[in-house]
Amino acid sequence: MTWRWLPASEEELQIAAANGSLKEGHYLDLKRAFSTKSTANRDLAIDMASFAVDGGLILIGVDERSEPPTLEALPILGQKERIDQIALTRIDPPLRVRVAEIPTRSQTLGYIGVLIPPSPTAPHMVDHIYRGRSDTTNTQLSDAEVRRIRDERARSEQRIEPLMEEWAGRAPMQVKGAPPRAELFVVAEPEYPRSGMLHAALPNGLQDFVGTLDGRVRPLTDNWDPDLRHARTMPRATGWALTNLDEGRQARFADSRVLDVEIHEDGGVRLYALVSEHVGSPDQHTISDVRLHGLVLRVVQIAAAISDAASYLGGWKFAVLVRGTAGVISGYALWRLLPPLVALDAESYFEATTGSVAEIEEEPLAIVERLTGRLNRALTQGAYPLPRPRELR
């Protein structure tokens, strides 16, 4: 469990308190009760505005003064609506938050969770003062800090197409003499990246992160190649790589087993792979459908793991480019002997989308569908759904 978690029951809160997950920090604030002071609404507005830069969670009904924190259920009737109104009327510009009532067996007592995502309009003001958060407390932001945050937000608005163009321009050379194959490029970028956010979360570098991936990114099939488990780790100028290229980023194979994944210190992900085969004759050029869709899914899963490791609550931008598609047919349809076998008439395919942290964790295949579904429909004339590996259905 991380600070991004919004509990659904008192039992979940009890488990979190017992296992040490409820520790106040940059992304989590615990409150024993609602304030009864005359400034209660202002104080809560400051708390929410302070989290709007990087995101965070406020839990009300949890006493942080004890170790472990103790739960003290409180009256929650009408509090959800009150908090929503404070976020919309006492904070400038208005802030959208998610407020959850966490029930107990009592009909009137419970707990309140307020989840504040990183805001595209951060920083926010309360009483004409810009608010932020240090390690464990709220702060007033200086003019220099406000300019820095706004500059970071402006950079985050960069469209993903230039990032894809840069990544595709770095494609490794295919092995001389090998038949040309379709190339897959995938880019994933946090909408609100923090410089070095993954480096700060992983003091041992990629070694820590590979351990995280082992538990989250499962093999698609027993004999599927290439996959992350076939790649070796190495440093890159922007962070780390999982790759089967040589140190000069040149392909070592004449077949389609090429795979190169970059994971940047600021959370960005890049993937390159070959995703087509020549079956029977050089003229029969087939897309490896499951490999293509599966590797796109890998990137979405890696993004989820980065969000978890770096305590990142913001959304993600994704893009897929498949280059060299003219004349290819669906390998999945050919293998299943499913007509029609339609050859693509376009040299390339591009699609982009965005996804929230909740979606990439809970519905990653929905993002894959938005990124590659149109390609699948073009290959099969809409006759067959996106192929899904059995372990991920």
C-alpha cells in the first residue's frame, strides 16, 4: 500500500495502521478530527492546496500522535459535500479532489479520505498566498518556487509527438542482410514529472526497479521472445535500460528478437522492438500481433510500477508508432487460419492517449486498446478482437 491508496473500509485502515503504512510525509497527512476553530474551513483549504503540486492523501479520523496511529471514528454526515465546496470556493484556482466516506458498522460514524491529484494549474492560493508542502508540513511558496513549478507545468504540456520523433530518430540499425521488419516504438511520459523522481525513489538504481518489475510484469507466455526477462540491465545517459542490444545500441540478431527499453530518472519510458516476421517466403510479411500488443502492455505496466515506486499520483501520456507496416498481414489471423487476411496499405501507424494512475493499475488493457485497437481493426477488418494473452484475460 502507498500514499496513493484510498481505503474502502475500516478494516483496511486497521491493517494499514498495524503494518506501518500510515506514516505522515510529503504525500500523506493524518488528522484525528475535524477542526472546531473558526478558521477550520481555511485550514482545510490550505491542507488541500498544499498537496496540489505533487498530489497526496488526507485521512481524517486517524490519530498520528500514537505509534502505530490509532483510529478514532467520527461523525461524517455532510462532510463530503463540505470538503468539495471548500476545494471549489476557498482555493484559487478551484481544486478538484476526490472525497471518500470510509464507513464503520455505525450508520453515523466513520472516516474521511481526501485524495488530491497533482493539479495542472498548481500552485494554488488560499488567502492570496501560494501553498506547497515540505516533507511533513504545509509551506508558503516563494516567488522563485512558484516560477519553478509553473515552468515544470508548462514543460509537461509538451505534446508527446516530439518525444516520439526523438525516440524514433534513435532507432538502432537492423542487422545487415536481414529482411526489413516492422519496428515498434512506444513512449510513456508522466504528465507532471519531477526531475529525478525515480532516482530518488531507487537509491540502488535499476537493481531496485527490476525487483519491482518481477512482481508486477508477468511473462505473457512461456516461450514468448523477446520479453523483459530476456533483457540485461545497463546504464544510459537518461537513466537505465533493459536491452538485448549491444553497448552501442546495435542489434545482435538477424531475426526479430530485438528489444530495447529505456527507463528515465524522471519517470519516462521508451521501448523499441521488431514486431514482424517473414513466414514461408520474403513476400509473406506478418505482424506479430500478440508481441506488439503485449509489449505495449509492458510499457503501461512499467508506468504503473514507476507511479508506485516514486509515489506519483498524476496521469500519463502514451504514444505508439509502428513503422514499416506497408503490405503486412495479421500473424494472429494467419496462425488461426482466420480470413480475411488484409494487407495494410500504410507505411506507418501512430496513436496517442492518456491515462490516470487508477486506470493504468486497474484497466491497463483499456489503454492498450486505445493505442493499438485501430491497427488491429485495420488488419482484421474488425472481425477479431484484440488478441489477449491467457495470463492477462
